[in-house]
Amino acid sequence: MNRPSVTRGFVRRRSNTGPGPNDDGQILPLVIAYALIILTLVVVVVDISAVHLQRQRLFSLTDGAALDAADALDRSRFYRDGIDQEAYQEAAEASAGDETAVVPLTDLTVRSSAERYLVTAAPLVRVAGVAVDQPTGSPDGVTAEVTLVGRATLPLFNFAAARWRDGVPIRATSRARALAAP
């Protein structure tokens, strides 16, 4: 039963509408804040995934360039010196006793082969600014080592981050050795 109470000349009624002040419209700021948090997370995950995928494409391109460069026989060295017996022994031991000769390589043949490979294969991998970098060559005369650099573009966040407006720099190195089979 509601009874009016008198306090200093004012009549105050007790109401049964519920405790506390009116909370109408308080959920909207919370919904907006959570939506912004979720949107930020989506943008970050999409951009990180895009960089990861472009990095994997660069690794695949580097592997292909190294395999192609491993077959780049240095003809002048091969006809002048023949097969390097020390390299032949190392390759035979590394390939579990397979009695095959290794293909002799030089830094120049590896680099030129990698550059020729990039002319045809780089446009297919959708990585910006792919180029041959150091160390690219043959450290031991039989192993082709290829290093490629490029830029991974951010699909959603590049407009806001001036540092990565041109893309995130990525780098990949691969090694390959070709054995000459009869």
C-alpha cells in the first residue's frame, strides 16, 4: 500500500517502478564499443593473413628459382675443370651413396638463372616488388642459394598506417643442389 509521506511540507510518493534511475539508452554506447573492437580485430586478422599468404608465395617462388638455378651449369668451368671431385664426394655422401655427379655452379650463373626465372614466374605470385637480393650465388660451387625480397600489401589497413603504405617488406632464402644423372 502506497502511503504518502510528508517531509518539510512536500508530499513524496513511493513508487513501485523499480530501483535506481532510468537506464534507457545506456546499451547503445556498449554496442558501439564492442562493434568497434570486433571490427578492429577483423581488420588485423585479415591483414596478418594476407601478409602470411604473400610470404608463403614468396617462399614458393624462391624455391622454384633455387631449383632452376641449381640446374644452371657453368659450362666454361665444366669444360675447363671437369667435375669437382671433392664436391662429388660430398654430394654422394649427402645423397646416401648415390653415385651421381653434382652440377658445377658459380655465383654469376645462379644469379642470372634466378633473374631469368623471375621474369616469367614473379607476375604469377601476386607479390609486389620481387627482386633478387644478397646472398644469391653458390657458396660452395655446387649449391644454388637464392634470396628474394618483396613487399606484401595490406588489403585493409594500409590507408591508415603510413609506415606500411607501400607494403610490408618480406624476404625468403632457399638452397638447392642438382645432381647430374646419366
